[in-house]
Amino acid sequence: MMKTKIVTGVVIFALLSACGAEKTNETTEVEGMEAVEVLPDNSLSEEEKGEGWMLLFDGESTDGWRSYNGDSFPEGWIVEEGALKGLGKGGDIGGDIVFAPVEFSEFELIFEWKIGSGGNSGVFYHVVEGPDFKAPYYTGPEYQVIDQLGFPEPLEAWQSIGADYGMYDPDYEGVVKPAGEWNISKIISSEKGSSYWLNGKKTVEFIPYSEDWNARRNSGKWDDFPEYAKSKSGMISLQDHGSAVWFKNMKIRNL
């Protein structure tokens, strides 16, 4: 039987490596089976280190993160039990944070999240800052994070969990969890073909800048946001949209 590795975390990015306490890997042995390596949250296996994965959050420090269009870490976010937690103080404008040291173009991003009851949030990428942009969604595509089962208002397909918000409707059948439970999500961003994943299921796939993509981009939804998805690189951003939300085990690698 092959040795199995359970990956639950990510390697500490160079910027953050000096900040956290040392994390020790453990192995668990079950009679009749080979040892299974169990990694602590917000850590990474040696194999993943060699593959170029890096950490956006080490479970302890907020280094690298700050307010969108700001210069400091906002009061609306805290570190709680190894997760970045948005306290729900934000709204349609304000409250969102960005990972500022590095911009990403084509990448694979894996993250774990949970949402408060009735909550709404999102993960943005290719985010650009500037005086003309009041929030990350002015420029960055969004992976929709939401309490699909308990949201207090009816949701359109393009607003639903795992959607490329406002662009591609998701297939989330069979993988939605109730509010308060952890989910594992993935974004693959590539001009050859992008996809979003939720709890092991592909929810959307599309080819950025294709004829179909441009038709959706220019359908009217983004008329008030002329720079939406124009940039092919930018920052990663987490949204505080007025409800509690938690993120951990955020790892990313360039493609």
C-alpha cells in the first residue's frame, strides 16, 4: 500500500517565516496500515515546498495583509484559532483586505473557509488599487463565498457558492455544507483555462478573454466597472461583506 499524505496546510512564505512558532509534523500509525503523515494547519509538506507552494497566512501573524487601498491592517479582521477572521464590520464598500507583497498572474490557489449564518463573502484575484477603485470587485474576478443554504434572500445562480461571480454559474450540487463548517476551495487561473472548485468538485470552468468570456464581460453587468477583469495580474483579496468569515490554509503557487 502506498504511503498517503494528508495535506491540511501550507508552507510559510518567506516574508512570514520568521513570525510563527515552529510547527512539527506528526505521523499517525493505524494497525494494518502504513504511517500517515498529518500536517498541522498552515504548514506544507516537503513535496509541496519543492513544487513552489507558498503561504499567504501562517496562522499567527497578519504580516503581508492590509486594508484595500490602505496602509495598515484593519480592526475588522483578527487572528482566531489559526484562522484569519473577518468580524463582519465591512459592507459593500470597505472592510476588505489584500495580500500586498506579491502580485499573481497565472496561479493555483487553495484555501479553506467557513461563513457565519446567512453570511456573504468572496475571494478576489488580479485586484488593482487606485483612487478610481472603491473595492476589490471594481477590478478583480471573484470566487463567491456564501451561506448557500441559509442566505436570507433568494440567490441568483450567478450569486451562488463557487460561482465566478456575475460571469459563470456554478454546479455545486452535492458539495454544499451548512454555515459554520469548513470548506476547501481552489482557484486555477490560467489563460489556457480557468476553473473553480468546492470540496473536491469543479463548480465552473472557462477560458479567460475568449469570445464567450468577452460576451459575458460586456453583457451589461460590468458597465459601471469599466476596469473589471482588465488586468491579467494583481493581488489576492478577502472580502468582509458584513458577516463573520474565516480563512485558513491559504497556499498559492505560480503556474
